[in-house]
Amino acid sequence: MSSEHLSAAILAGGLGTRLQAVVTDRPKVLAEARGRPFLSYLLDQLVSAGFRDVVLCTGYRGGQVKDMFGLAYGPLRIAYSKEQVPLGTAGALRLALPLIKSETVLVMNGDSFCNLSVNAFWDWHRQRDASASLALVQTAETERFGRVQVDADGKVTGFEEKSAEGLPGWINAGVYLLAVSRIRTIPEKGEVSLERTMFPAWIREGLYGYQCAGSFLDIGTPESYAAADRFFLQETRV
């Protein structure tokens, strides 16, 4: 079974508070990198991996996203799940559940990009009979993100909070494979975070971390967003 049988969901509803100093008139998934909306790079990644269905989980200024991308992007069919009040990353995914067409869904944060092989990640996930896996990337400084600890088989054993020490380690790359059965356990009401609430709770039930070598970009701050043009220029040269 290849990834073309999977649905994808992109979490595109964040307020982008820190980024509003430099991106004032649009949601951060539409912030431009090399003259293109950031979201288009994620959609390109899905097309390259053979996906056919994606749900965009929108919120703040979500109408702009729908106006720009419509109901299709190349071979991708696009559905929209719009939160009326902020629900957090987990709550937004729970709201989108009726639109997901497969028993496992590839979930992507809309404000980060990881150049990983989605099909290799899917194979790794299936080999472990996992129901929840996070893609991880290694970075020299983890102070913005916190570190993820895994054992020899890739099981997540813990999360370390963000620290001013800036130690090297593995961080959450914002790409997940989640069984629909896991998503159903997310509370339907209120603001719920995947990273702060659900992932730590799921460790007891088996949560895996796929360590990949892909390059990584997060545009959550003006400083990191400023690196986006150069990042994608380098990616196109690879």
C-alpha cells in the first residue's frame, strides 16, 4: 500500500501572532517564499508523494486560503474544515475528521516544511504497526522547539520542554501519521494542542518518532521566516 491511498490534512488555522509584525494582511500559510505562498510548497510535496486528497484545516482569515487554492491543486482534491473559534492543533484535526477518507492520515503543520520522503515514513510507520508517529529532525539548537526522546526501536519515551541551553537533539518536524482511531480520542470541545496535550498522553499507548535526515524550516517567527527564500532556493537546487 503506497501513500496514494492516504488522505492528508494540513493545519492551516493558526493566528501567527509572532509573524504578524512582518505578514500583516494574510494567514501565515499564505506568507510568500520566493514569490509563492508557503502552503504551495506543502501541497507540492503531497503531489510528489502521490496523494489525491487533502483537507485544509483553516481558521484565521481562512477565506483567503480557499479563495487562492479553490477545490483542486493539480491532481489534489481539496476540502476545507474551518474552525469558527480557535480549537488548537488537535481540536482543528478533530473537527476535520468527517472529511478524512482513509484510516490513517498524514498531518502537516502549515507553518513548517520538512524535506522528507513521505513514502519512506509511511513504510517505517507500517513496519511497526504504529497508530501514531511523528517525523523528527536533528538540529544543533533545540531551544525554540524542545527535544523528543526515543528508544532504539523509535518509540517516543518523553518530551523535553524548550530550554535556553540550546542543546542539540531531535525535534518534532511537524509531520505526523495518525490513525483515525487516535484522532477520535481528541476532545470535541475546547482548545486542545497536539504537541502539548495529546502527544504526551499518547506515549502510554505507543507513540513513535521517525528520525529523518531531511532539511527543516519553521516560519513561526520573523527571523525564521526571513530564511525562507534562501531555504527554498537551496531545496530546488538539490
